[in-house]
Amino acid sequence: MKLLITESQFKKLIDEAPSDFQFFREHESLEQLRDALDKNRMVSVAYVKKDGTIRHMLVRRHLASYVASDAPKTDAQINIPANNDVKRVIDMGAYRKNLKELRAQGVDDDSAKAEASKKAWRTINLKEVLGFLVGGNFVDLRQENDIMQRYGQEIYDSLTKGMVNAMRAAEDGND
């Protein structure tokens, strides 16, 4: 199937396209998140899922036990994060749960780790993040992502105890 568009239509599409990597790479409040993920440190994140519920996760960028597929990726697959304001991470809770279940089934350790890591990948929409906790520092993104206006007070206040404690500690340190 071919799609014919004019040069001006193409430029308009490019100009209006969401740019996750630009947001992720350039936004000041995400600097700690970028650094932590680059160093593969654990990060606690709270975000709103598509169904409107809150998910709290402990995430990492990658696991040594994960073996990526050898299958070639299409342009659409390669550009999913860039076109949809999303970040792919490993949910450590899901990884541990899957690993425990696979070991209980008698799967050998290396195979269990590889299979558990495949099932633990999650996609986070950066525009739905309430905040993240890295190295004891909480970065609040609720205002920037308009969480109060879009979801209301209940969702706005859905932070983990650790996130709330880190906010209080930062406030006490500023006083």
C-alpha cells in the first residue's frame, strides 16, 4: 500500500508528531530518571494506566538474564517509544513473581530467569506519570502532567508511602 502526501503535509506531520525522546532527553525534571536508568539503578514510579487505575512499580532499564529476540524489527516497532511518549522498563515485582512461579514448576534457573525477564517488560506513558523516586529523592510530575485536572484528587494523592516520606523529608530539609 502506498500513501501519497505532499511535502507540506509531510512537514506538518513531522512538526506535530509527539517526541518522547525529546521530552525524555531534554526535560529537566527527568534528569534523575535518565541518569538512574542509564546506570540501570532501581526506580520507583507511580503512573496512571490506560484503564484509569494507578500502578506503582519498581523498575530497571534491563536485566542481564533477558535475551532479546533476533527477529528484525519494523520501522513501526522501532519508533513506538518515539511516537507515543512511552518508556519500556522491567517491572521488578513481576520479574520476581514470575521467577518464583517458574522455579516452583521445576524450570532450571537460567531458563526461568530468561522467561521471567521476558514477561516483566512494561510500557510507561510518560504523560501519565505522577512521579518517581530515585535514590531517596522524589520527583513530582503531577503538575506538569496535569494529573489533578485530568483525573481528580483521589488519583492525584495516590503516591506510595516512600514517595510521600521523601517529599516530606525534602520539605523539612528546605526549611
